[in-house]
Amino acid sequence: MNQIIYLFIIIITIEKNIYQIFYELISRKYSMNFKGIRWRCIMKKIEKLMLYIALIFIEFTAIPEILFAQNPLIIPDALTVIHNRKSVRKYLNKPMNNEQLEILLRAGMAAPTAGDKRPWVFIVITDQAMLDSLSLASRGTSMISSAAAAIAVCGDTRIGFKSEVWVQDCSAASENILLAAEAIGLGAVWTGIYLNEEPTKYVKKMLGLPLEVYPLNIISIGYPTGEEKPKNKWNTTKIHWEKW
Ligand SMILES: Cc1cc2nc3c(=O)[nH]c(=O)nc-3n(C[C@H](O)[C@H](O)[C@H](O)COP(=O)(O)O)c2cc1C
């Protein structure tokens, strides 16, 4: 919304500038007094105009192209992202770039952790052969072979508390990644590995994880085909006020 208002202000300003330049030229032309044309003034206005055009380019094309894959003019707010997030398992055949992956990883590392220990490790996979191999980890991971990338969110049990708290820490990071993907127009799904013995062994081997590092999940990511929609899960019977 802010960007639309911003765009509107820029257009109004440019319109005013164009109008002023024409006014300067035409009014002087009719009075046939070319000597009096204030070229410096006109040049300044053209300079200003160029600056606004450059601003529009930066604001609406270059940076959002990287940040907002879907629509550079629409930057969804946090609640819209939360409610629009859905598991996306069908992807377009389109590669992702490293900037997009870094946005997701930064979002993951922005999550809270117990004691601020940050016991997470993120393995980023873009290699097609590896995506194909990981898609065989379990019955729930098949979509990974058609994903543009995957992030295995792992917990390093050597860091942090000597307990299973890493599962909660890495879950918070995973949800942040899912939300960030939605925010930048990508689609993602959490595929569970943790607590599944065979898939855990398989993924640990495939990714060469140290003994003390466990995969919580593999997040499969790509450009959504648009078929999958968010579910309405609002259910007041799940809420108890003050006491059960
Ligand atoms: C712990 C966990 C494990 C999951 N494992 C899988 C999985 O292996 N394969 C899969 O396709 N989806 C998996 N999902 C995604 C759920 O199926 C999905 O979140 C659920 O159906 C609700 O749909 P939504 O995400 O679109 O709201 C998992 C989600 C969580 C939180």
C-alpha cells in the first residue's frame, strides 16, 4: 500500500515537472523571446525528472525483482503472508537465485531460540541430482525432485541445551522460512524427517551430516503454479479463555 501511495506521489510530481517544462518553453515561444528562456531552470527540472525516473526504477523494478518474485508492486504485510501461506507441492520449472535463498535463510535465522543458542544448521540444495535423491527419502518428499531448491533444517545437538529443545528452535526457523517464501512469491512445503527412523538415516547419509547433527525437515521450495490455496483453519472450539 505504501508503495502505491509512493508511486502516486512520484507520478504527480513528474506530471507537475513535465507541465512546468512545457509551460516554460511554450510561454516563451509565444512571446517570441527566446533569449529569455531560462535554460538553466529547465535543465534543473529535467535533472529532477531523471532523478525521479531513476527512483522509480530502483523502487519498483531492480530491487523488487530480486525480493518480490510475484508482483513487485505488492509487498504483503505480515498478517497477509501468515494467512496466505499454504503448503506448495507443485512448482513451475523456473530456477531460484541466490538472493532469494539468502532471504529465506535470513528469515530462518531471525527466529527465536531457547537461550538464544541457535543450534540450527541449514543445508541448501539446488543440485538436481541431489534434489532427486532427497525426493526418495520418504513417501512425503516426492515433490522435492521438481523443486527449484530445498533447505534441510538441521539441529546440531552439540550446540545449546543437552536436550531436544533444538526441535523447537529449528521448528521456529522452519516456519519463518515458509513465511518468507510466501512473502516473496515462492511456494514451499515442510516435509518431515525427524522421528522417522529410515528417512533420518537416509538424509543424514545423503547430506553427509555429522553424527550429532539431525535433520528436522527438508523444506521444498519453488515458484508456485498457483493451484494450491490456503485453508481456513479458524476454529473457535480450539480456544479456551482463561481456563480449559
Ligand atoms: C511436522 C510436519 C511434517 C510434515 N510433513 C510433510 C511431508 O512429509 N510431506 C508433505 O507433503 N507435507 C508435510 N507437511 C505439510 C502438512 O501436510 C501441511 O502443513 C498440512 O496439510 C496443512 O496444510 P497447509 O500447510 O497448506 O496449511 C508437514 C508439516 C509439518 C508441520
